[in-house]
Amino acid sequence: MITSVCLNPCVDQSIHISAFTYGGMNRVTASRADAGGKGVNVAVAAAQIGLESECIGFLSEDNNSIIHRQLLKYGVKSDFVPCEGRVRTNIKLLDESRNVVTEINENGTPVTEKQLSDMTDLFYAHAQDSDFLVLSGSMPPGCPKNYYATLIEATSGLPCRCVLDADREALTEGIKAKPFMIKPNLFELETAVGYSLDSIDSVKEAALRMIDKGVEIVVVSMGAQGALITNGDVTYTAPRLQVPVRSTVGAGDSMVAGLVAGFMAEKDLDQVFAMGIAGATACVMTDGTMPLEKAQYKSLIGQVQVQKAL
């Protein structure tokens, strides 16, 4: 069982405009709304791969049906702490003339001390029956910066393993609780270590610094440069697979799902890595916010060129 934690679900509003005019009138050529939030994406991708999957978190009472429908559609169980207000909206505006996407994200509804306490209890209850717990994405206002660390520490003594995919202080504070795995992108890792990473060697060195802090597995997604994984003893890299890219939404979340699937199948680290790369690649080959397709994902695993880093 994989339990995905989504503390700040959202509605992803995708808007297409033929040629965006700043400060002027813009007419929409296409628009769609989808359930979003990194935790929702991870849960759905894991279910598509074939894992038993559930999603827990905070969920505002207004306009939340889109979240429930998405999870039910893909067979993902859910359990949420109810909150007042409405689910936040994240706008992704595509200027078709330049193929440039501008994102406008809301912060979400603030949570109370009581809701935080309820969420910690809910997390612990689900941790009892979970092999992996994935904590990813932003936190709503009212969450302490170290709240991911608090949740990870709550699993002490349990056989489950925690995966953290966050940025800024949520990542640096969360690392202090020594999660099993973290999956920063290049910018997030640079922010965590405090300096620019301009080579594979520098990325490897920064990842190993995270291992020294008690993290067991570090995976770094590097965009056009591919990705890197290390457990401290061995480090692998892999170039990006050359496929038609339809959308990058949820690619990192699908990578996490693939990695977790590999660990749950007790694969070797290089095979786990290939499954993660295949997850991300299968995701970018789908339109908009559509999840990966299992058959495509499985066909891509053997195409990943994993190399041992010196």
C-alpha cells in the first residue's frame, strides 16, 4: 500500500490563449479544469502503475467534488480532514503563439491547530497499514514549516518508509526527520545546499551531502540533463528519453510513483531508477493533466539508459 499525502489539493485550471496580450483583452481558445495537487498526482500515478493506492490530507468543503471524482475514477481510496472554504485554484495559462506557460497559484485555505492535530492522527493511523508514505507539494497557510518533519517523525518505530518531495524550508526541515528518500529537482537541491550546481559531479556531491544528513536515497531530476540517484554507496545517472512531450504536469509525481513501485518490488537500485524515469517519461507523453498509461510506462522501462557515475 502506498499512502500519498496531499495537504494542499487544488483545481488546475488550464487556459489556452492564441497570443497573450499583457494588460489587454485576451480570449480563451480552450479551457479545462482538473483535480490537482502533487499528492493527488502521485496517488493516481501509483494506481495506474498497479499499486494499491490511497490519498489523505486536508480538503476544503466547497467545490471539492472534482478531487473526489478524480480519485474515484482511478480507484484511489481517500480520507481527508475537512476544512472550511474552497479548494484553491492554480491557473496554467498557455500562450500558444510562443508555447509559453505562465502559472498563477493560490495559497489555499489556512488550517487550524485542531485540523493539524487531526491530520497528524490521520497520518499515523494510515501509516500502520502502509509500505510507503509520500509527502509532497506545498502546505497550506497555518502549517508550520517543519510539519512534514513532524509527520515523518510520527512513523518512528513503524516498518513503513517515508518519501519527501517538497521545496524550500519544507524540504530542509523535513530532511532533519531523515526520510527514506527525497526527490528534489535541480533548483530545489540548489536551494537546499545554498549554491549553484553546474555539473553532474556537483549534483552528486550535493546529493551525498543529503545522504550524510541521514536520508537513504536521493533522486535529483535535472530536466534536459536527465536524472541522478544515489544511496551513498553507488550513484547512477540517466539521460532524458527522447519522446514527444505533450505536458510536463505531474511528471515528477509520476517519477516518485515509479520509484516507489521499484522499491516495493524489491528491485536493485538501477532498476528502481529506470522505473522512476519511465514513470516521468510516460507522464509527459499524455495530454494536459492526464496520468500516465501503464502499457506505455512498462514499455519505456527497458529504454532507460542507466549509467554508473564515477
